[in-house]
Amino acid sequence: MKLIKINTNHYVVVDDSEIREKSGDWFYSFETGKIYDTLIHHTAISCKKITHSTQPLDTIILKNRDHSQSVGHYYGDGGQLSLQEVKELIGEVDVEKKANDCIAKVKHNGSYIRGYNQALEDNKEKKYTEEDVISIVEKSRETGLTAEYLMLTLQPKTEWEVEIVDGKLKLKL
């Protein structure tokens, strides 16, 4: 199973289970980096079935026992993932939670400076250091690969190997 980051607030879990084209399955295409609900113009080789999602993949009409209807959401066969839990799992900073924590502590104009400095601290591992640049240049010379290609290896992750243990999403070690 893989956890895929679609955007800041949308993550999906995909696996190798069969995509049933006529049953309402949704899938992620590694070729295009997009989500689809039909295999038209896509090969199953480059696609994985979405089993869980942090955002609804589809809206469905549910018929209740009393013959009334209500609207439901489809997140994949496995159901909805908590965005907060996913972000905690991969170590991503929850800015809104930090802001709420800071609001209670901040009472003067220094809040902007403290917030900015905290953001720099939280994201320091996501920047290229001088050592990174030197290493990339050296590897480029040794391997013949372009520096641009090697810099891509330092980009933030967008895919993680995961498993579900006791109903909880866990990083696979």
C-alpha cells in the first residue's frame, strides 16, 4: 500500500487490488498524477485502486429505511482518512493547530516575528543547505547526471509505503 499526497489537504491510499471499472472504483494514475473513476484512456499497469481518502471521491444518494434520501460521501472501499492523523504520521506541521496554540500565548506585536521564526524552524529540513548543493555538484561530476536531476532527489516526499494495523494507518518500516 502507498500513501500518496495529491495536494496539501488531500491524501489517498492505493493498493494493488483489482480496479472494477463498472463498480464505481476510483484509481490514481502514476502516469498523470491524477485521480479518475474510469479506465478509459488509461492502462491498469500505471494505475492503483484508491482504498482510502482524506477527501470525498464521490457523492452518493443514500436511501433510508423510511424511504427518505440523504447524501453520503464515498472515500474508497476502506473509508475516510483523518487529514490530521495523516499529517501527524508523515511529520507534516499542522499550521492551524500551531496558530491556535499560539493565539492563547501571544498578546503583543511580536507575534509576527515569533510566528515567522517558528515557521523557519519547522521547515529547516525542507531547504537546500550549502552542504546539499556541494554534494549535488560532486555527485553530478562523479555520475554524469545533471545537477537538476539530482536536486529532484531532495524534493519533499509525496509517496510513503504504509500498512493498516488494527485499523490504523502506519508507516511501513
